[in-house]
Amino acid sequence: MIGFWFIGTGLGLAGTEATLPGSRIITVALDGSGDFTSIQEAVDSAGKGDTVMIKAGAYAQHVTIHSKENIRLIGAGVDKVTLQGRGEMVGVLHVGRWPYGVMDIEISGLTINERGGHALGIFNGNRITLRQVRVRGMVFGQQVQDVRIEDCVIGGSETTGVHFADSQATLIGNFIHDNDHGVHVSGKSTIRLERNIITRSLFEAIVVSDQAKAVLINNTLVKNGGGAAFLGLSTNEASGNILSLNNIGFLIASSSHTKTSYNALFNKEANYMRPGSPNLHAPELKAESDITADPHFVDAEHDDFRLKSDTTLVDRGRFRYLGALPPVLPPVSKR
């Protein structure tokens, strides 16, 4: 996964400081060297401003965070801490639940494995941040506000990698891979996707449906069944993206309100289509500033989706470069 060097670097336990006066750092360790062996017990004991630090290990535990404010859950690193659930319970980590809410929760430095098809559920919360987390399975959010998912790797779901319903969220700099759908935005959600790479989805990389609103800026959607599908009464803006090596680029319903500009498209079946049975070719949807060109990735076969140094996809409109990753630097000449 070229370009995602943050995964595997880990977040060290040393040097982490609590954020509020009088707040605590609560440690969890399977070998008994911490304050708790149970993550749930540590979370339950945490108060406003506390940090729960999870030492290395594979934790066959479910965790629910609810009725909490300003709590941080920080693992020793994605390659060192794994939450994998147990028993028959669906999902592994639940942040918020009805009727209890959560606020100002930050989760980082760990891997979450799915259980029963779900890995992470976010419900009835506000200001939830996931940063440098690996998720194997689905992330599902419903009726949550100001969610931020940043620098995460999410993949391996038999349904959707990330699904938000009636929520507000921002996804920045993530690698989303090998799902049926990459990201699904439904209900009355408002979502911003920026600098994400979404690849190897069986169907579309991004689906926006119902009355949802989505802004897609500088994403790379590559090697999926489809790039982005804007359906129903959704309202969408897509600018500065690369949609390449998919079967279809944009699938845009006439009922949606969609604006595109400065996108680079290079797909197998068609770059622009209207949904139907079968889908209809719609070359008239091409915006004047959209570009039809092979982006010339460094090595698409091995997921290196950086642009080569001689790319033409630079200085387009307000964008220094199109897609999620900057071009590689040209080789330095030797004298």
C-alpha cells in the first residue's frame, strides 16, 4: 500500500500526556502490568479528559463507549494492538448507543477486526475522530455529527467499507480497499471525501443516494467496478479527482444535482453514464474542464497510485495536482 507509510509506525506509549488538568492515563495490558486487563473496564472507569492506553496484544474483547466526553483510546500501534471481539455479538467496537450519546472521542493506533460482518459502529455521537486505525470490516455511522476519519486503512468488508446514514462526516487521506462498495452515503448525510484512495471495490468506490450531500475533492478511485454513483435526490460536487481503470467512471442519475470539474477519467467501459437497465452512455455529462487521459500511475498493479514525475495532471484549475497523492519528484541529474 504505497503512500500509506503511517500504518505500522505505531503510536508509542511514552511521552503521551493527558489533555486536561487532573486527567489520567489509564493503561490496559493483557499480562496484568497495566491498570486493567479489560479495555471495557478501563473505558468505564475513564472520566472527562482521560486517556486509555492499550499495550500490545490481541484483545478478544468487545468495547462500547457511551455516556462519555473527551476520552482518548490509544493503542500501541496498528501492528501491535488488535481488537477482535468474541462470542456471538455483532461488531467489535461501538462508539455511542441509543439513548446514550458520546462527545469528543478520539481513537488511534490499533486494528479492529470485524465480527459478524461489522467492525466499528458509531451511533448518536458528536466530534468522533479515528486516526491511524486499521479496520478489517465495515465502519457504520448513524445519526452522528462531526466525525473525522483520517489516515486509516479500511477494507475486507463483504458489504461496504464505510457507510454513513443521516450523519455528518469528513474522510481524509484514507486507503479503502477490497469491499463490495467503498463508501456509501445515504439518508440526509453530509459527507466530505478528500485525498482518499479507494480501490478494488466489487461495485462502486462511492455511492451517494437518497437526499445525501457529498463533496469529493482530490480522491483517487481506481480499479473498482465503478468510480462514483450519484443517485436519488443527492446533491454532489466532484472536483480534482482521478477515476481510472474502473469499469465505469461517473454514474449520474438525472434526479441528482451533480457538478463536476477538473476530474481525470480513464475507464474501461465508459467515463460517464446514466443509470438504467442497462446503464446508458452519457458523454454529454463531461464537464468542459474534465480530462480524459491515462494518469500514468507509478505502478498501479502494486497499488502505487502516485503520478509519475512527467504527469500532465498538474496545475489544473485550483489544483496543484489531481488525485490523492502528489507526483513523484523527477530524478536528480548527476554531473
